Amino acid sequence: MSGARWLNLRRGFYRFRRSWLSMVGLVIVAALVLVALVGPALVPHPEHVAGGINTTARFLTPSASAWFGTNELGQDVFSLTIAGSRVSLLAGISVVVLAAGFGTLVGAVAGYYGGWLDEALMRFTDLMLTLPSLILAMAVAAAMGPGLGNTVFAIALSWWPGFARLVRGEVMAKKADTFVIAARALGAGTPRILGRHILPNIASPIIIKMSLDMGFAILTVASLGFVGIGVKPPTPEWGSLLSTARGYLPDYWWTAIFPGSAIFLAVFGFNLLGDGLRDVLDPRARR
């Protein structure tokens, strides 16, 4: 790594850590990722995660033996919430990556070529934007059936237009820059110009949008699980856990409060992290 790049990274991290809210977001996200990676292997009741029940221990209040209490089947809510973090985070990351990849491809092609191709792609993108994203995701997920893969595909299908419009505008601004004109004059082809010259220079706004969208993607995954068209049971997922628990409120509040708090922390943490990354990566945000 060159000295100039290393200096820029140090300056960026200095600006990032000056915002205590950004650091709080980073800590929350890091904790969630750690829990998603190692938590399911360390839960006190893995048999409950696999679908096992214990009807003699129904609706136990939070205690030292069951930190988050138990649900209507006698399952440990702590174990289910921890195990559900892996499913929810994996689904959220998959949605954002798929949507960003496809949206970047559509936006880059439309912005670079322009003309009728730009018109066709952007009118299709505008058509997708007129459809409520959650309603579209629900319709596609219901048609394809429950399952993690179908849920991710359904949400990504409604999520990519935002990335397409963002990338199109950035590509249109960059393709007239001197370094792109020079690369074209030297005989560089379109794939090389886009892949080696334009896209690396517009990575910052894409990364910022991905980080800001992560929390809302997790919330959308939970929403589909809440209405019963998300991940198949007995796989624990925050939205489905919350959906089951709503029938037992307010008497057995702990069955809903902990999965709901996990969703809140995920959305809150990724939003704070995204704001911090925007301050670091977007020069216009620092003026």
C-alpha cells in the first residue's frame, strides 16, 4: 500500500472515530456479526433451535436458567434469538449484495452508453420504482413459496432500482472526465473502462448506500417472516419469532421484546455505521 493511500485511510479513520455515534454503530454491527458467526454454536439449548420442544417449561419468565424466558412451546427464547441472528444477517447481506450487483450493472450500462439503451433501462427502472417494494417482495415471495433463498430473491428484485439510478448518475458524470477520455483514446474497451477506471472511482457512494440499506434489508426480511411468507420453520428468524409472540402479548411480553430488540439494534447499528461511512467516504458530506 502506497504512503498516500495509507495516509488517506488514517485520516478517514480519524474522522470516523471522532463521531461517537459512528463508533457506537460500528460496535453494534461488530457485535451482531460476532454473534451471528459463533453464537449458534454456543447457545444453551441447540435442540430448541432444531425444533425441539419442552411443554413442561412453557412461558417461564426470564431468569438465570433462561435469560430471555421461554415461549409457548417451552423453547429457550435466548437460543432462538441468537440463532436467528445468523439467518437475519445472512439474508440482509445477501439482499444488499445481489441488489447492488444487478443495479450497478444496469446503471453502469445505461449511464455509459446513453441513447435508446439508457432510455429503455431507465424507464424499466422507473416502472419498478413505482411499485411499493415491500408489496412487490411479498407478492414474489408468496408466489415462489417460503424459504431463505426465495425471500432473498424476492426482496433483491424490488431493491436494485435504487442502485441503478445512483450508479447511472455517477457514471454519466465520470465518463466525461479526462482519465476516461485518455483511456478511450489509448484503445481501451468498454469493459476495461468501466471495470478499471469508472467503477473504482464511484465505489464510495455504492458502499455508503449498501451500508445504509443493510438495516432496512434486515427489517424487510423480518417483515416477510412476520406475515408468514419468509423463512420456513423451525428455522428461527427474528420476524417469525415476533409474529408468533404477538398472540401472547402483553402477558408474556418477553417472547416478543427480545426478538424485536434484536431487529431494532440491527437497523439502528447499520444506520449509524452508514452515516459514519458517508462522512468519511463522501467529500461533499464533509463540507
